[in-house]
Amino acid sequence: MGKVFTATEVAEHNTRKSCWVILYGKVYDVRPPGGANVILKLAGKDATEEFDPVHPAGTLEENLRPEALLGNVDPSTISAVEPQLGGIEKPENHPPVQSLLNMDEIEELATKKASKKAWAYYYSAADDKITKRFNTEAFRSILLRPRVFIDCTECSLETTLLGNQVSMPIYVAPAAQARLGHPSGEAGIAEACGGFGALQIISNSASMTPEQIVANAVPGQTFGWQLYVQDDRTKSEKMIARVNKLSAIKFLVLTLDTPVMGKREDDQRGGNVINELTAMESPEGSEPVPEKQVFAGFDPSLTWTETLAWLAKHTSLPVVLKGIQTHEDAYIAALHNSQVKGIVLSNHGGRSLDTAPPAVHTLLEMRKYCPEVFDKVEVWIDGGVRRGTDVVKALCLGARGVGLGRPPLWGLAAGGVDGVKRTLQILADETKTCMRLLGVQRLDQLGMQHINTRLLEQQIYDGPSGLGAYRGRFPAKI
Amino acid sequence: MGKVFTATEVAEHNTRKSCWVILYGKVYDVRPPGGANVILKLAGKDATEEFDPVHPAGTLEENLRPEALLGNVDPSTISAVEPQLGGIEKPENHPPVQSLLNMDEIEELATKKASKKAWAYYYSAADDKITKRFNTEAFRSILLRPRVFIDCTECSLETTLLGNQVSMPIYVAPAAQARLGHPSGEAGIAEACGGFGALQIISNSASMTPEQIVANAVPGQTFGWQLYVQDDRTKSEKMIARVNKLSAIKFLVLTLDTPVMGKREDDQRGGNVINELTAMESPEGSEPVPEKQVFAGFDPSLTWTETLAWLAKHTSLPVVLKGIQTHEDAYIAALHNSQVKGIVLSNHGGRSLDTAPPAVHTLLEMRKYCPEVFDKVEVWIDGGVRRGTDVVKALCLGARGVGLGRPPLWGLAAGGVDGVKRTLQILADETKTCMRLLGVQRLDQLGMQHINTRLLEQQIYDGPSGLGAYRGRFPAKI
Amino acid sequence: MGKVFTATEVAEHNTRKSCWVILYGKVYDVRPPGGANVILKLAGKDATEEFDPVHPAGTLEENLRPEALLGNVDPSTISAVEPQLGGIEKPENHPPVQSLLNMDEIEELATKKASKKAWAYYYSAADDKITKRFNTEAFRSILLRPRVFIDCTECSLETTLLGNQVSMPIYVAPAAQARLGHPSGEAGIAEACGGFGALQIISNSASMTPEQIVANAVPGQTFGWQLYVQDDRTKSEKMIARVNKLSAIKFLVLTLDTPVMGKREDDQRGGNVINELTAMESPEGSEPVPEKQVFAGFDPSLTWTETLAWLAKHTSLPVVLKGIQTHEDAYIAALHNSQVKGIVLSNHGGRSLDTAPPAVHTLLEMRKYCPEVFDKVEVWIDGGVRRGTDVVKALCLGARGVGLGRPPLWGLAAGGVDGVKRTLQILADETKTCMRLLGVQRLDQLGMQHINTRLLEQQIYDGPSGLGAYRGRFPAKI
Amino acid sequence: MGKVFTATEVAEHNTRKSCWVILYGKVYDVRPPGGANVILKLAGKDATEEFDPVHPAGTLEENLRPEALLGNVDPSTISAVEPQLGGIEKPENHPPVQSLLNMDEIEELATKKASKKAWAYYYSAADDKITKRFNTEAFRSILLRPRVFIDCTECSLETTLLGNQVSMPIYVAPAAQARLGHPSGEAGIAEACGGFGALQIISNSASMTPEQIVANAVPGQTFGWQLYVQDDRTKSEKMIARVNKLSAIKFLVLTLDTPVMGKREDDQRGGNVINELTAMESPEGSEPVPEKQVFAGFDPSLTWTETLAWLAKHTSLPVVLKGIQTHEDAYIAALHNSQVKGIVLSNHGGRSLDTAPPAVHTLLEMRKYCPEVFDKVEVWIDGGVRRGTDVVKALCLGARGVGLGRPPLWGLAAGGVDGVKRTLQILADETKTCMRLLGVQRLDQLGMQHINTRLLEQQIYDGPSGLGAYRGRFPAKI
């Protein structure tokens, strides 16, 4: 560990067989497993600028064998990689975030200010992005039914999510790599949420540790923590143990919609190295990809029985299942409602499987085939929410919480903490305006009588039940 | 009041705490309440050019405390704000309005001639303007069914609206701020309507007083007056009292679709100050907007019981309810038909709630769920009418009157009184041509057999009744 | 009549009150009635170049009072108007018509070669051209069902239309003003049709006389003649008498879809004078248009009873009614099948009433509500046919003849007689290829089993019968 | 045969009546029959560069009379036609195929690298290419239904096609003229397929002989051979006899969807000569095309009874019928399942009849009207497959094999053998990712519960059965 290398020496180790990089002034051997094709691009170089904004403190220690640390680099010998950070480096004459009027304008400004890499990571979605677009279009195809001559002087967005008091039903969904957009990162999002009484779910792939993110929480501020179960279960168990100790974190969100990673071509074109240590081998070679290597790090073998039991052994926090996309799985989830207290209808922002249905499809399916689920677990949704009217429509359909994936990241990239605040404020204001124009004062007054879903009803699934192992008389009452 | 200030002195009072403006040579203190964020842009300046075209005579006296008038300005010390008026200031080589063939061309010319501010105010609609576009597209998706071998030599557009004889079913809907488009303002629209025997509804936010607008009415010319109920009811009562005295005004139109203002982003971008004294605090700060401040001036607490009773105490004029967007509210309105003689199916030209349904949806809903309403009250519609075929389709569906919102304003901006005349003539001609090609001589011959609404029928609401407090067996006969 | 004027003298008469023009070296007084606003543009000038290509020989004599002929012009004093004729004047390097592969390419070439006026007249359609586009799109939304393993060595397009043997079911629909596109005019179209055994219907507003058009007919070549009944019935009676004498003309086509002219804005913008002597007053003034003046020349008072009886008095030719757009009128027409031998489902190429349905809608309506009509009268269609697959689809739905409106005019403008031949050949070849790929050898084998009209069926009318005076139990069997 | 001509002598024979060309140093008389209009463009020239890449060895000997070979050319007298070959001649700075992420990018690169002629041949489809586009859009309109909490660690694409073990259900459909895209030709595709365990069907119009294509097959590699029955049956019989001897070829694919060639305008514009000796007279003259000449070479008289019996006499290989586009023909095919072991639902990549339905329509029709067919014959499909999700959707609907038409040719043109490998790898990887995200490990687990076909179900045929000679009670059980 006391060994000192020159940059020139490091530079010689730039092959798959011998692959060194400089990180935070230290020299590491990052040959697979652990590294991947992508990191070869940085082999032999100082990768700190690329690595830092996308990995929380402690990542190296957790993922590399101790012997991977070879020594220190002689600082006088290195010349930095050209930084590609977003958000703050380009002092162009951009409009202030306070002047931005809607989510599109925030994304537009973020696109200008963010690094190409950050943009590609946030923007990308699976294949042809059909589901990404459909997420938003599905909301737009629902019509509202404004009622008149109703006193709407008062109007409140207050509600509870899993029993936690929040100021609005809008929450920040788990999305990775916030520091890629702005140095304030996930802690900056937390600061904005604190001011608005909004719930935040911390990504398993956050670029900061959970401890850092919740450090400055205001009293009563609520967090959830997202879990991707690792191949090496002990890693996940260690993280759960850390999370169990953080009182601000009230529940775990187990993400199920990405047992393997979707094909996000913008991201691949953007040359992102962000998934180096945890993500899939990119399919660049012409040889068929060997089995088991497709999503290095994450465990694709999860099942209802095994995984929930394992989780119960390691935490007593309520569990929310994220990525439910069929009424069948919503139904099965509700059968586990002693442990599973909520589900998130989500297609991962269109990032997993292209042509997967938007969450409003699943809501309508559930209302048709198993409406009792709404009484058994809380139903949250995310994906494509860009207007207060979208929020209201989801609530009318039975959702209790409405998550934002990309918008807070665009907000962060556009203006740091203030950008996230602007994002939340616009959506909260729009949601209230919509409620008042519907003649509604409280969230619990919203219902199917306020929306016309005729077009979507003509599109939702009406084929055979796919209940599989849970087959039986369907819809059986839970 | 005799005090004289220099422009330089006024200019020092340009903050929220001390905010003076010059209007018509006088100096006013316009601190909130009364003013708003927007007026700060003009703080310390001569605001006459901005203020005049959008406020009727008497606005200052009615809205400012007497002590707000601080004195006079020394005229030699002021330099005018750059004028932004539309319609007449730009002597470019524009085509004469007589050569314009349709509403699109009139809007196109108006867009060129109007100030950016006027354009933004007229053009804007809520959020993504989905409803604004849908208003027109819904008409286009209805097919006509021309009948042949019918004598159509004679063809008449004559009808009555609330018992008043008019030459056509097309009327001018209440739209604010006509002087923003052309100095002849609402009185110019009245002049055009007089020549065509068309009814005009005067906006509550007209830029001229009702007395000015009806001053030169021709014999038999009919007006309605639109009411937004003010927070301070005495203000509304005073206006109603004035209107009661004007014999040309035959009915009141109570607008219900805007208890709070919709989010009109084009307008916000246009930097309009037009709502300064009466409109909402624009959501520019990052702090949540305090309750009750969202729509300063207008009363969001109206209800069927309280408001109609209050109105009955102050006028015996027939009441028309504008902004009905569901069959449920149409049904309830018909229950009040001793006082309510008409309803306007309207989504405020798409300016209130985006993704609200077009009026033809509500017409079809009513025909399906409560067709008896058509016998109890007159049903008028507005929103998206751009062709004579649109007018005919609305009449076939059961509407008796068809309102024009933006087109007369575009006409005014394009060519003053002549522009409004051209607008009315084109639509009247197109309507007659359509009737003849359908084999119809009189309006009362139009019916459902002349239109194919199959596509729209697949889209209209078929969910649960939202009758609320009026719930019961539905559709109960009225 | 011997009086001689100088061009300068004529030029002084250029107002509505005193309006002279020079035509073929003579001076005429063309004040209304007879002339119209449009001709004022040519007042005082030599209008021959404008007038000639759009009016058949004899037009002046028939339409002007004898005293309108004032005398001759001194040829040495005139300078011609800039000619705007199409088709042959521009010797640019255009591709040969033999290289054109489809209707779009023919229209594209014609658009380049034709005068702006000819283009505008041919291209224009009512209002926003929704029906014009829908005519073609409706065909495209029908899917074909190719059958396999069927011997299609032989394939014939032969059929009969009203008992006349023709080589293909495709015919040339009546379309006016062929000489506007090319000097060979309607006689050139006749020449092309003769070579292909195709039927041609001569327009009432042809730019050549019927006698000229049929002069060079080949043995067995079949024509129809289109009748617009004139306000002055004696004019129509004279024309019918002339047509009765032409043995090549086998039937009359009474056009019913244009009792008043549709609003064709492209044509109005193109400054066409072609309707001067027979067409409507263009709505250019701001005063309401006086009754009865809207469509000077044509009789808008036609009815089933009166008009058919009148026609029977003047000809024994079979009658075809053109412009049927509802199953109700098809049904009524079939009730008159002692005299009415055919109907043409047509919306006048989208030129009359915008948002009128395409002919395939009416075919589907008839199949649903009154299929017996197909056994009582021949059913022809026109509008939007651009491919052989369109022809086949119409035949599968029950049509016996399929008319081409614009394509032969584009062909003529693109290449004279050869252009029309190319048009007919392409469509005949495509039709045969389509039949073979469906596994069909003869036209009578085509049926509903060869097409999938599911999308259109979701759009066709299903409202109340509009049988009107013919009301009764519906569908009553004929 | 010993005669030697100079190029100048050959050049004199450049008319329809006397038409010589130079091929491979020899001089041939290629007057019709045998040649066609197109070859006239090369009359009198050295056509080797045009001819070679599109015709397999032996073509001249098989198609020309022996006396057509006139002698040799004196090589010193000829100057070559400008070569137009694709794939390798343009050494521009193109991206490596390994960096291409999807089918669109591969087509994009191929479009840049290929000759205009090759592009036109591969890209073209019938008429307006509506069916070509619809093939892909139909897949996109099917939604997937991802299931969660299912172990998807293992995932296999292995299956059998007609009893032959293959590594994936994706196969290379018969597509002609591979050497037009790259010199490695069909043998290059075979090399790529060998590495991936993928089945390949050799086109009847391949640019290499079957013997050449299968020469380097790896053990267990499976081929099919496509048959277009020739007018001159003895030619087809000779080819079948050759194919019978090739043990790698396991079945014959009889293509039925092109009894006459569709109208491929891009190809006609590209000036392709590829169909010279075997294909249709292009409709360039203005005279009607004589009967029987439309598709010189191919036999349009095939029928279920005659042709299958003839085929049985010449081969004992299993037969697959390609080009089935209705449930009726699928049903009839299954009646012949002693000989017909598979059917390919195909519209020839949209190249035959425009507005023919996509294969997924036929799959849905079959599931509705004659699901028993799936148990009687293997059902394969092709057309429009561009994503792994498309493959999965076809399999869910009941297809067993999924063919690729254009993609391997684009791959070949983009990068030779490596380009085809990249094509196969991308689709295999995408298919696996899709299966895992649906929670599926094996192909036989895919079913209707994994897809939402609601939109397509609203479009499929529901008219009368067109069973024709096979009419009876329908759907009769097979």
C-alpha cells in the first residue's frame, strides 16, 4: 500500500488481462470480475472524474478485493481526464429556474446544462422508447370532468403514505446517480423534499450513502430505501442492516422490474461507465454472451416465497414492491400483505421492457379484475407524470402515491436544490389547480366520476389470467 | 391631490414595499393588495400604455383606495414606456381583410399585426393546449350526411336566443380585453354584430364599460353580460345594478368554469400585466403559494344554493350558466330552470383545465343520459368553432346557440370593425352553404340524422354518475 | 356589329357598371347578370387567353344577350394578356410520362407543367380538404385478403356498365375544364379512353362541346353526359336535345351533390375566372350575400318528384344520379329504378361539403341497411381512387364502376393524350395485379371475403334513419 | 464457338430485334424470350458487372438456348461498365458493425455502403409500402405483460423447427440476391448461421447455387430450400433433384404469395436488371400488356390439388407453404398435413400486395377461427421483425419460427459475414432479455397471457368465410 507508481507505469496496464486505474490518487487493479468491458476505456488512466459522481462513498471498499488496491500514484505524474460533469461547469447565460413554467422547460434547460453522459443516463429508455412515450401519452388520453358550483376555496394535498404524514401525494421515486447531474446529489433532493413535505425513496444505486442523504432531514421528513438484491446476498444484508439503523427511513422498496437490465441505447451510445462495478456486460462482442453474466451483481433468481422470507429475516420495515405491471402480480402481492404494505405500478420509466404497459393500464386492469387489492395494500404509481393533471388522474384511478423519476433529476441538473424545489412546486401548484377546477377540496374526494378513461379501457388486457402458480378461481377474493 | 411629482421621484418607488406607478398623468400607490408581482415590472414608471387597453374606464376608482391617488406627475419629466399596442401601429403591407377566406387566415393576419402581448393573451390556453386543439378536432371528427334532391333555394339562419330574435345562431362569446387587439374594442365588436343581427355577450373583464359597449346598439340588438362573482360581493352587486339599467342587455351569463385561473403559459411568457388588479398571484417564488391568494378578486366559493339565491336578490334578468362540462351539471342546472334559462357547454376555450372535454362530448353525454334537459333550458356551446360545418354540427347535436371566443378578437386585431364583420360573414356564409348541401332550409330541420358521430360516441364518458349531492336514481326525469 | 373599337376605348369600361371585354377579336358587354366580380379583373382587356381554354365553342352565344356583342376590336391596338395556359408552353426538361410509375408521380409532373390556375382548379377541394384526404385514406384503411394456390393465369377486367360492354370497370368521371390542362382537352381524354375500352362521362362544364368530344369515337366506345340543371330550364333542355342526337352517349348523369358550390379556397386564391358565366358570386364583399345569388346559373330547387318527371319529358336515356352520400338516398333512388338505372356514390372529390363521408362509407352503410339496392340499380363510386387496390376494394364492396376524377386531368396536364393513356394503363395493370394476388380471375368473383373493412365499420353511421318524406318501416324492402 | 468478336461489333447489336451482350468474356444473343426490356439498356455492352452478383453459377447455361452463345470477345477491345457493386468498394470511414445497436442502425449503415441498385432491391416493397410499414407497426401495437418475482437466471432460446434442433426460433427467410450486397453472398449468411445454430432458407433466386451455399455447413446446421415453380416444370424438377441430394437441406418451402410480382417502385426506379431472365416485363409501354407475359418464368397456375401432387412425385422432403395470409388458407393447408408440415404466414415483406395484412393478423384470425391448425402444422411467420420483443410476441401468439427477410441482407451489406452475425446476435440477445423480463425461461412457457393484443383484435377480419371450394360448415374441425 505504500507503493508509489507513476502515471506512466499505470498506463501500461490498459488491457483486459491487466487493467489498472487511478481513483482518488490510488491505483487499483480492476480486472473482471468487478470491472467490465467498459472500464477498459479508462484503463491506465485517472478515472476519478468519471467515477466519483456516480458512486457513493465506500463503493471501492465494498466491491474490490483488498488486494486490488495496489498503492498510490505520484500526483506530479498524472494529467486528469477531461471532466464531463454537468450542472455547474458551464457558465452560459441560462434562464433562472424560477422562470421555468413546466417539466418540459426544466428538462430542456437540464439538457443544455448537463454533461452528455448525464443526459444519456437520465434520458435513455429501452429499445425504441415506445413505453417511455406511452407513459405520458396514456395520461393525456384520459379526459377530466370538471364539476361546477362547488366551493373550492380550500384545497389540500395532504395525505399519508404507509401511515407517514406527507404534504402531497407526489414523491421522488428512486433514481440513480444524482451527482452525475449536480454535485449536491441525492442530499440536494432531500433538502428540496424537506421543504415541501414530500417523501423521497433513495435509490440502491445512489451516488451518495443513505447516511449522507438523510443527514439533514427536517423533523418528520420521510424516506424509503430501494433494494436491488445482490447476487452476493451478504452485500445486501449489510446494506439493510445500515438502513435499519436510520430512523428517517420508514420502508424498503424492493424493485422487481429489472431482473436483467433493459436495453438503453442512448445510454450505451453515451459511453457511460456508471454501471461498471455493478451492471451488465455490454453486448459488444460478436460471441453469444455467456449465461449468468448478463447482469453481473444483481440477483435474477428472486421469487415470492424465497425472497420475501429472506427479507423478513433481515428487516422489520414494511416492504413495498416496485415494478408490478399486471393485475395478476398486484393480486399476488396483496396475498402477502402481512409483510407487503404497498406496491408501485411501474415500468421503470420505460427503461426495462419496451412496449410494457403504462401504470394507468395496470390501474384499470386492477379495477376490472381485482379491485379488492386497493383495500389490502397501498397502490402507488410512477412513470410519465409531467403535469398536475397526470397526478390527479392517477389518484382518481385509485393510486395513493404518485412518483417522479426523471423530473427531480432534470430539476437537479437544471438548478441544483432550487431546481428540484421548482419541480415540486410546479407539480404541487398544478395539482391543486386541477383539483379546484374539478370542484374538489381533498384528495379522498377524487374518484372515477372525475375522469373519462373510455379510450384506455378499449386498450387494456382482456385475455386469459396469467396467475400461474397462484392459479385458481380468478378473480378469487383475497 | 394637488401634489406634483417628477418621474424621478416616482422611479424610486419601485419595490414591493413601496410601489408607485404613473397612470393617465397621475401617481398611484399600487402596493398589494390591489397590485401583484407583475406590476412590479412597471413600478416607478408610466404604466399608461400598458394599462389602458386592458381596463375599462373607472377601474382605478373601483379598485384602489382613495388614498392610493398620491398626486400628479410633472409631464415634462416622463418618458413613455415603449408602446406595445396591436392592430394599427404597424403600417406593413398586409392583405385586406376582405381577401381573407377563413378563420385560419384571419388568425394568421392578426398574429402578424397584434402586439406580442395581445397575441399571447388571445392565443394562450391551459398547460399543453390539448383541450384547445381537441375542441376543433372533435368537430372535424364528426362526419356530415348530405341529402340530395331537396329544394334548398331558400335558406335562413334566423332563430331566437332566450326569446330574442337574432339573424344567426352564431354569437360572440364573452372574451376579455378587446382593446388590447384594436382601439375600437368591445364597442367595435358591437358595431359589427349590429350589422349582422348577431348576439354579443360582454365580458366581465371587458376593456370598456358596458355602457360604452351598448351605446350605439341598433334597434333590436341583443347583449348578454358576463358575471364573475367578486370576492367582495358589493363590487359585483354594483355592476349588476348598472347592467340592470341597460335595456339592451337581456340576460346575465354566470361563468363557472374558472373558480381559479387555468395555467396559460403563453400568456405568462408574454409578460401580460392585464390581470394585475384582479387576477392571480403568478407562481414565481419557490415558496408554496399561501392559501386564498391564488385567484385574488374572484370568489371560488360559489354554490348552486347560495349563489343563485344571492343573484336572484339582485337581478330579475334570466341567468345563463357558462362552463358546464358534464351531463350531471347540465341536469342539475335544468332543475333550476325557473331562474336558469340557458347553459353554455364550454371549457373556456381550453383556457381553464387541460384535457377537459370539448362541448360536443357534453352534448353527446346529455343526449345519452339526460336528453330531457334540452327541453328545459336552452343549450349553447362554445370552443373551437372555426367553420360553418362546425356550427351546423353543434346545432344537429341539439345546441341552439354557438359562441365564438377567439375569432372575433382575431378579426378585431386583423382589421378592426371590418375584421369582425369579415369573421361573422365568413361563418354565416359557410353555415348556409353547409345547410344547403345537407338539404336543409331552416335551423329547426337539422338533427342527428345529418351527422355521423360514431367516432366521438366511442370516446364519451360511460362511467358512474357523479351527481353527488343530487344523487338519486339517475337519470331521473326532471 | 360592324362597329370597330380601339383597345383604349375598351379599356375605359373597366367597372362593375360598365364592363367590356375583348374575346376572339370582338367586344362584349359583360355586366351582371352573366358576368360576376371575377371578370372585373379582366375588364377593359383582351380576355381571350383566359376565357378560351375553359369554355366550349358556343358559350358566348348561349349566355350573352345578342345585344352584348358591341362590335369588333381593331387588332392593331391590342396587346395580349400574358398567357397562363398549362401543359405545353413550358419546354422544361421533364421526365417522359412513360417513366411515371403511379398517380402521385403523374400529379407531381402535372403540378410542375400546369399553369397555376389549372393546378388550383384541379387540386382544390372544400374548406380544409378533410374529405379529399379521407377519400384516399379510407381506401388505404381497408385490408386485402390474398388467397393462395389458385390458378390466376387468366385475368380479365371486362365488364358492362349499364349494359354497355367496357374493357375495364374504371371510367373517367365528369370533370370540367380539360383544356385548362392541355389543348387536346376532353377530346384528348376521349382518344385515350377509346384505346383502352374505357367509358367516359362528359362534364356539363366541359371546355369543348359534346359533339367535338365524341367526334372521333372508336366503334363501341361509350360515353355518358353529365347534366347540371340550369336555372333557366330551356338552356338545359336545348343541351339534352343535342345530346339525345349523339348515339355514342348512352346515358345522362344528373349531378346532385352541388346544388350550391362548395368553398374551394385554393381555387379562389388561384384567381380562376372559369366560373364567370355560370358560377357563384364569390363572397368577397362584407355585406351579406343576397339570397338566390349564391350559385347563379344552376338550379338549387331540384326534387325527386319534379325533376325526374321533367327529365323524362326530355330524354329517354337512362339516368344515373351522381352525388349520393347516404344509404337513405340510395334507397330512395332505387325506388325510382324504372328511370334511374344507376347511382354514383360521390362527394364530388371532396369539392362540395367538407367532412362529407367517402364513398366506401356509403357502400358499407348500404350493405348494412339496404343491401337490396345493389340488385335494383348499378352502384358506381368515385373519389380518392389512386391505386388498383382501391379499385378492387370498391368492387369487393359491391360497386360495379369506379370513376376517376382528377387523375385523367393530371394525366392530360402531364402529357396530353399519352398522359391519360399512362394513367389508365397504370390503374388497369395495378388492378389486374391485385386481382391475381387475391386469386381472382374475373370481376364477378370479387366479394366481401377478399377485404377486411373492420376499421371502417367502426366509423360508419349507426344513427336514426333520415328517410324523411320516404319514412316508413325501415329498411323496408324495395 | 471459336468465333471472336470485337466490342465494337457487339455494340452494334443493341436493339430489341438484335440484342447481344458480353458476359464473362463471352458474347450472347439475349433476344426475348429470355431477355426483356431492361436488358436493352446493356445491349451491346459488357454486362458482367451487372449480371454476376445477382445470378448463381450456371444461370446462363440453364436459361439460354445453346445457340445463344455466339463466341468470345476480344478482351483488348472492351471497356467495362462502371461497377455498381455494394458492400466493399467504398472505403469510407464507417463505424464497425460491432458498434451497431439495433436493426435500424444496421440498415442505416447498409444504406450508406450498398450500391443504389442493391439498396433499391432490398428496400423496395409494393406500391405505397403500407404493408411494409404495417408489418412492423403491428408488432409495436402489441403490449407485453411482464411478470415479476420469477427466477429468470436460466434462459434458453433452443427449440426445434420441423424436428431439427436449432439454437433459436429466429431463422433467415429466403431472400434473393445476397451477392448484390456483398461478395460473400448466401454462403456468407450460411457461415453466420452456422455459428449461431440458426436455420437458413435458401432463396430460389439466390445468387449462388445451393451446393455452394451449404458447402461449408457445420455439423447439424439446417437449411431449407425455397421453390418458385417455373413455367417450364422441367427446370424446377431438375433443381429439386439437385436439392434432394443435399443432406443439409431438410425441407422445401413453396412460396405462394407471388404468382405475379408485386409492384416495387423503388426497385423499378433503381434500374435493376436482376429479373431480366426470369421476371416480368416491366409495364413501360403505353400498350396494354399481353396476357401470359406478366411474370415470365414463374407459373401462376398452381393449385392445391395439382401442384402438391406434382411435388410429391419429385421429392419426399417435408413441404412448407409460404405466403399464407388468411385463416382460410391456413385451415386448408392443415388438411394437407401428411405432406405439408409447416406454413409461413407472410406477405413477402410487403413486396407483393400492398395493404395485405401483417402475419400477426393472420395469427389472431387463426386463434379465433381455427386454433386447431396450430396442432396440425408448424406455424412460422416473417415480415417486419426488427426487435427481440417482436420475436417474443409472435411466439406468444403461437408461431414456432420467426423469419428475418431484409435484416440479414442489410447485415451482409453493412459488414459481410460479421454483419450477419451482428444481426443475429442483437436479435438473440434482445429476445432473451425480453423473455427474462417477462419471467420466462423457455420458449414453451410463452403464451397469450404475456401479451395484450386488444388493439389488433379490433382490426382483424370478422367477415364471411372465404373457404371457397373447401366451403362447408366452418370452422369445421380438421
